Amino acid sequence: MVDKGWSKKVPDVSKKPDESGKKGRLRWLRRSIVLLLLVGGFAAVTYWWSERLALVDAQIRMALTEMGLVDFDFALVDVGLRNARVESFFVGDPVRPTLQVEDIRVDYTLSGLLEQRVRSIEIGAVALSLSADESGLDLGPLLPLLGGGGGGGFQTGPMSVASFTAALDLPQGAVNVDGAGVIEQAGTGYRITPTGGCVDVGLSKLRLGGIVLDPFSTQVCTTSVDGDVYWPPTSGIAFRTEAVPLVVRSDLGGTLLDAQFKALQANAVFDQRIGLQLGTKGAEFSLAAQSLSIGNVDFEIAFDDLLSLTGQWRLTAGRLSDLSEASRFAPLEIVGDGGVTADSTSFDLLVSDAATFSLLASVDGTHSTVNGRGSSQVVAGPLIYSPAGLQPQALLPTLKGLLTNVEGSMSGTANINWRPGVVRGTADVRLDDLGFSTEAARIDGVRGDLTFSDLFPPRTTEGQRLDVGTVEAGMVLTDGAVTFSLNGSGGVVVENAAWPFAGGTITLSSGVIEPGASEQSFELAVDEVDLSAFINLLALDGASGTGVISGRIPITIRDGDPIIAGGVLTASEPGQLSYKGGGTDAVGGGQGALVFQALEDFQYTGLTLSLEGNAQDRLTLKLNLEGANPGLYDGYPFAININTEASFAELLRSATLGANAIDLIRGKGVTGQ
């Protein structure tokens, strides 16, 4: 039994420890590997974290290089799980970078980075320096950024810029822009929203052709619908400015133009060329060298190529005024258009009187901005004058004192040239039935052509001739002709003025009419006047006569009154004088009756008419006769003096001889009788 019990099989325990150890070793091996992986991963993460700046720096440099940037550098100072900070970044020459950015802070998430998204970017300061020439805008080392897809594949959130400065160097000078705002991706470019919609713009001294613009600054505000600006521009950029002072000088430093713009509206287009449209209302321009100003200006100018300064302009309102002490012309309203280049401008203007709004002239010309010289042609008229309307002395103050109450029409062409401080002009003028009043006379029906050798002040050559319909200066003269000149001092130099008169002529043989002079003198010559026609002109009732009289009548214009002193007319040969007027009845008997009997058929051998006094007030006439009446006292010789006093106009209207005008001297022998 024992043998049978002890004969039962017992498991072989000698093999179990080997298998168990093997499994344990496998477990420990797996644990060791995991531990090693964890340690390795931790070590890797620790290494990456400790070297994160260098690693991210290298990645950024690689990305920028792949974008095409060559000359750049930056200082990465911090990289965290949610943000990073770049102390500075520049592109271009380190001494004068094309782009320099300071204090860049980038916010992101780890998942966003995997998706190439950045939440936001805050920038402390951006400085941009660009240049442009006739070929267009030169971006230099920034050019690859235009093809970067709006951020090199990364989607960026809004980028806020606390301070932005841009400098644009042009061949003519520099333009600086300062501001702040927010930049956001928009398609393949950026949308820029300036803080408050405005930036500050300053211009250094700009040289445009032959002129120089003084430095100035202003605020420029966008006027687009959403107040944003897009770069690269998808269309024009619309903006406005605040008040702009602008001083334009010549190469020599003299001021050519001083302008004050209340505001400017502008549209800029950036294409192969930079186009710019500017508009302003209520601007003020001063041309000191020409002593001119243009006020209340509504003006538009469009540059097809801003860099070459080629464009067109349009003036829709403006008032031209003379600033000189002796005003050369009254204020004028002007509108028109023209072209502009870097060194000149052309113009085609319409000019109207500011007081009556009458269209006066068209003006075509050019002005050089290089030397301040220019020229223009003025085509005027026909100008219709009336006492209640347009008056030439109102347009040209230099004519004041010469003319008043002008009627009729005139037309003309003038050529005007100028340079700094000097204006010269010539003109050809035609007068048609012009009438006007002077201090001494009323003149009507003036016709003829005049040539002005200068306009500022008016001056002509000698020998200017005008036909004159009528002159009324106490007496009426008709169908005359005047030869004269203007002396440049406002005076009219009368060379010759002749009118038919009673079968002879009256001639203003010499004299200078000086406007404003308290006294001036000239002389009338009476030649070969027929006594019969003269008596008919005087309308002396019952008078007739024969013979020819001539003489000289000195006239002094004193305070506007024509004063005759020592005027004498004499008969050049014997003749006959007869008077059978109403004065005979008033005389009664005595010597007066005898005189009138003698005058019924007086054969004179001497006749002298003397004139003294004011031709427009009281004029004294003395008629001295020597001769006889053949039917009275067998032709006894008489010397008769007749005195009368009246205005010349009264004498012409009605003249009779009364007893109080007669002084009879009897018994005086007459030579040759």
C-alpha cells in the first residue's frame, strides 16, 4: 500500500522558476522602455523648451528666406505656449532699413499654430522708408512680400500698430506719414484702418521743376465708405486734408505763390504710375511778384503721373484782384481750365466783371513756374457800356477822372507779358459809337481804332485818330476828328482836334488833358468861319451878314469849368452886317436908335469879337465894329461896341441884342473912310 501511495506522480517544480523569471524580465523590459521613452521625451521637451528661442528663430528665418527676403534680421526675445515677442525686426540696410518694426507681440494657441493661424499681433512702432522715380514706386527688399499671399500662408488676426511712420523719397523731395491703426488680412493683401481715420502728413522742401515748395504738414483723413485703406490698393484711395498752407518759391528764393487751402479732397491711384486728383473750395492764392490775388477759388487738378507732374486742371470759381497801390483793374470773376507740367502751366479762361457779371474777355496763355515769366492773349468784347451798367472806368481805375457816363461798345485784343515784379501789355481796340463825358464836355459818336503800346498804365504812340460825332462844351460841334496820344501818366495829349464849323473849322491845336489836375490849358483855333453861317448857328433873329472870321480862343479848364481868357475873333476882310431884330423897339430914341439904324445895313471894315469868362456859366462877348451904313448920314463912319453877358448855351438857344448891350461912339473916324 505504501508503495502504491508513494508511487503517485509529483509535478516537476524544477522548470517553473525559469518561466516565471522570463515573464518578469519582459515586464521589467517593457517598463524600462516606457520609462526610457518618457525620460527621453521629457528630455526632448526639456531640450526644446530650453532651446525654443533658437529653434523658433531658425524656423522663422527659414520661412522668411523661402518668401524671398534676403536682407533682414530680428531679435526674438520670448516664445511661450500662448504668445511670443520679437523685440525688433528690420528689412534692408541695417543703417537705414527699408522696414523697421519694434516690439512685436504675437498671441496664438498651439492648435492654431498647427493650423497656421495667429490670433492677434500688437506692434509698438513701424518705420517704413520707400522711394519712387519716373518708373514708379520702388519697394526694394520688400518686393517679395507682395507675392506672399497676405502673410506667407499664415492667417493673422488683427494687427494693431501703436505708431506708424512712412517716408517716401521722391526725386523732388520727401513725404512723411505718421499715424497709428489696425491692419487686417483681406484676401491677398491688407486692410488698414487708421486710428480716427486720419494720419499726419508732412512734406519737406519739394523741388518741382523750377519751383520749390516750402515744408508744410497737415492731417489727412480717409473718405472711403468704410474708412479703410487697402494695400496693395484694389482701387483708388480717397482722402481729405485739413487746412494746408502752401508757399511756392523760385530757384532764386522769391515767392511766386502763397496759397491757403481750407481743405483738400483727393483720390490717389497706384498703378504703373501714381495718379492723383485734388479738389478744393474757397482757397486763397497770392501772387506777390505780380501784386495779384485770387480768392474764393474752387479748383480741381488731376495728375495722370504725379511724379512727372503732368495733368489737367479746372477752375470753376475765383476772383482775381489787384494788390498794387495804384489799382490797375477792378476785381474780376474767372473760370476756365488748362494743363500743367513740371515747369509750366497753360490756361484758357473766361473773365467777367465781378460787379455786373458781364462777360468781358477770354484769356489764353502760359506761365512758367521755373522763372515766373508768362504771356497771354486777351480777346475782349464787344463790350456794351451803359450808364447804369458796365463802365470802363470801373474796370480800369486808371481811367477814373477821364471818363464818366460811357455808352456804346468797344472790342479789342491785348497781349500781356509778365515776369516777377513787372507786367507789360499791348492792345488793339476798336470803338463803335462810343459816348462819354469828361470834365469839360460831352462827347458822342466816337469811332475808330486805337493801338496801345502799353496797358499798365495805358499809353499809346502818337497819331491815334478817332472820328467824333458830336462834342458839346457850351456849344455843339459835329463830325470832327481827333488825333491824340495817351502819355502813360493818365494824360490825354491832344495833337489835333478839328470840327467843321460855320463853313470853316474849329481846331484844338494843342493841349494836355490831365485827370485830376485842378487847372490845365489848351487853345482853340477858329479858321475861315463864314459869318453868315455863324449868325445862322447863333439863331440871332433878324440878323444876317457876310464875311470871314478867324482867331484864337485860349481855354483853361479850372476845377472842371472851361474858362476863356483873351479869346479874339477878327474879320479877315471887309463885309456886311445887318440886324433888324426885336431890340430896336426897346431902345426908343437917341443914340440907341441910331445904332440900330446903322446896323440895318452896316458895311464894316473891321470886326472883332472878344470872349471872356466861363463858357458853362457867364460868358462876356464884346463885338467891336468899324464901318458905315451907306444909307445913314451919307455913309458917316461909326465905331460900335456891343457887349452882352450870358452862357454860351443861352446864346446858342436864343440871342437878341437889347439897348443895354449897346455902347455907341459917334464921330470917330474910320481909317480908310
